[in-house]
Amino acid sequence: MKPIIFCLLILIFWLCQDTVAQKSEYIHIEPANFKIAHSIFSEVEVTDTRFDTVYMGFVQKGAFNRKAPIKLTQSMTDEVRESALKLVANAGKGDETILINIPNYFLSELTGAMSESGTFIFKAGCYLKRGYSYQFMFAVDTTIMEHALDVTKKLLRTANEQFGLFIQKAALFDKDKLDDKPGYSFYEIQHIDETEKRFIPVYNVELPQKGLYASFENFKNNTPIETKFIKEFNKKTKEPSFFRVKGDGNKGNEIPRNALYAVCDGDQLYISTEYGIYPVTKRDNDFYFTGKAKETANTAAVAMASLMFGILGGMLASIPEKATFEFKIDHVSGKFLPVKKVSN
């Protein structure tokens, strides 16, 4: 019995150590050993339009995978500009100026039973300066997942490589392709979300048309695939279900959740996700909903289960738990972006 008590004391000690103020992980975004031989630009301007310009995500550190917030040693605008210029420092350069807009740069890790997974989300746009205007060159919207026993280094290396590839694409861009590209003011790029939403039909109405939307493409264009359906609420979960209408007007088969992106019943908009169908509200010209998602299992529970019940207990305890988050719908990709955690 004494060995078990000793192990429990060790565990409590480590848990106490692990709950001390989280130390940040400081990173740089410039990739190592990345060479660019030629570049059309020699100057870089940057605008940071991320939803949260401070929080960049987290990596897991220590014996109990303490979440360490990721930070830069300087502002994102300075980091991007300096890193881009370093990448082309030894290249044959033209005299152009580019503007880089960063709407999203986010890293996170998830602990599994036998390994860790890391996710890198990178969204950026590149523009060529033309007097007081900026012509759109290209954009990236990348989500990459990595897996390893300890995924942190691999994840950070992947993130840096993706930034290097972005700068390389800008450096080698063919300027002749800009003839029919739109021009934007610096203000419009700083507010690029609102600029883009002006051309997306569903963002220019109070409520979408009544109907079933099978994809984000249908939703953003406000073009439902069907307009006749029957809605019912589950008595236990209170979640809505949607049914097709037969030729005689009676209720037909239930429409599978994975066959829907969104539904509007004429009064309320709903979004369909992997975990449920949730009501959507529109505020500040964005669509929000509150729903379930997975997050990392509690590392203390994993350690305790492993100690008391062995490997099987640890595997069961490490299954990611569901938590409730507020989400925003990305107006370009239709992805569900977590805004804040609401509860477990």
C-alpha cells in the first residue's frame, strides 16, 4: 500500500507544479535553411487583422502536457516583415513593395492515447503596392495536422515552412497576372472581412431564404437546395430534426445531419455540425452559434487512471472530452472558428 501512497504524493506534487502560472513558449516564424534566389519585391508592409492579435494558440509542455501559450518576442507585423526580408536578403530583388495581411495564425495541440496531434491554421493574403492602391496577388487558407509522440517541434517546424512557402510564392509571383486583379485601399485591407462580405449575398440580408442548405457554397449565395421541409424537436434533447415532404404533403424521411450545412425555417437559422444542430444568431455582420466540440482530456485524469488501472485506464481517460464553445462562421471558407469556451 505504501508504494501507491508514495506514487500518489509524487502525482500531487507534479500536479501542483503543473498548475503554477503557465510559462509562454516564445517562437519565431522564419524557417531555417530556406533559400529564395529571386524576388520581385524588396520592401514589405504588413497588417495584422487576426481576431485576437495577442493569443496565437498553445503547445503542450512538461510531464502533464501543461498548455503553454505561444507568443512572439515582438508584434506580428514586425515579425512578419523582418522574417520576409531576411528570407530574400540574398536574393536578386526587384523594386516592388508587397503588403501581407494576416487574418489567422494559430497553433494548438491535442493529446491522444498513444501520441499527440498538432494543428496549424494559417490564413494570409498578399498584395502588390501600386501608388496608394494594392492589387490582390493571392491568398492562402491552410490547415495542417501533424502527429508524433511529442509533436511540438514538428508542429512549429511545419508552421515555419508554410510561412517560408508563402513568402517564396510572393517572391516568384508573375506580375503579368495582375492585369484583371482588383485594387484595394489600405483601409479596405485592414477591414478585409467587411470588404469581402459586401460581395457575399447571405451577409447582405437579415435572414437567409427559408430552405435547406447542403453546403457553405449554397449558404453564402443564399440559394437553398430545397424550400419544403418539416421541422420537429426531439423531446429529450430539444434539438431540431428536419424531414422531407412527400408528394401528399405528409412527413417523409429524416434528412441526415451530415447532409446539411444550414437550415432556415423562415424565422430561425440553424447550423449543422458533427455534434449537433444549433441555432445561429447574427451580430456585427457575423454568424455565431454555441455548440459542442472536442478538447484535450484532463491530463491529471489520464495520469490518475494510468496509475490506478494501468495502460487501459490511461487510454480510456485520454479520449478527448466534449466541451461547449461559441463559434463564428468563417465568411470565406465556411469553417467554424472557436471564439471562446462556454463550459464543459
